[in-house]
Amino acid sequence: MPVQESAGGAVSTQAPTLEFHEIQALVLRPRPAPYFGAHVLLQVDDAVVGRALLRRLTPYVDSAENWSSAANAWLAVAISYTGLEALGLPRESLQSFPEAFRVGNDGCLDRGVKSCPEDRSAANVVAIELLLKGFA
């Protein structure tokens, strides 16, 4: 493994320890073939209701611990920075994320990202705060 510098400038030769029970299986699992997939995009209007939804979905999201034993259907959840804000994550936790995640698409033109939409007016921007992906 190559030597990498951390944010603090210290050099580490240790491979990071992955907590597979905290990683969604979708990260490691190949998409089934053939498959049916659905994406549901949600906006969080109420933090309490949004957190309740995530608690109800959690049992259906496989962890990477047993990623190779796929069920017939599976679910993954992605949360944007604005979604974390809408869910009421504490400010100090929000600030711990990298700037690119915190800024999101709102800052993509400033960062020179070629796939940014040209028109960033409020009429053309939808707040996507939760993404649910289902596969069968």
C-alpha cells in the first residue's frame, strides 16, 4: 500500500480499518442481471418524520458484512448534505464533512466541474435530500 498523507500532514502506512456493518452492501454488490431498479427522490420537510422514515427503512438496507449473500430484492439509501441538514444533524457533525460534499452542486461551477448545469436559477434546482434505490 502506498504511503498517504492525512489532513494533519502526518504520514500513515496503515491501511484503514473498514467497519463493514456501517457500509451499505450496494457499494460492493454487483447489480443483478437482468434486474429491475427504481430510484425514489425525496425532499425532507419535517426532520422528525424524515428520521422516522430512515429508522423504518434501516432493517431493509443490507450491510457490507454479508454483501455476497444478496436477497431477491435490496435497498440502498443516499443522503445529500442538505438532506442531513433537513434531518437535523448537529452543526458540528455537518461541518466535519469535506467542503465538496457540503457545497454540492451549488458550488460545482466554482470548482470547474464540466457536468454542472448552466442554469442554476431556483426554478431549475430541486432539493434532492434522500435517494432510495431498490433492485430486484
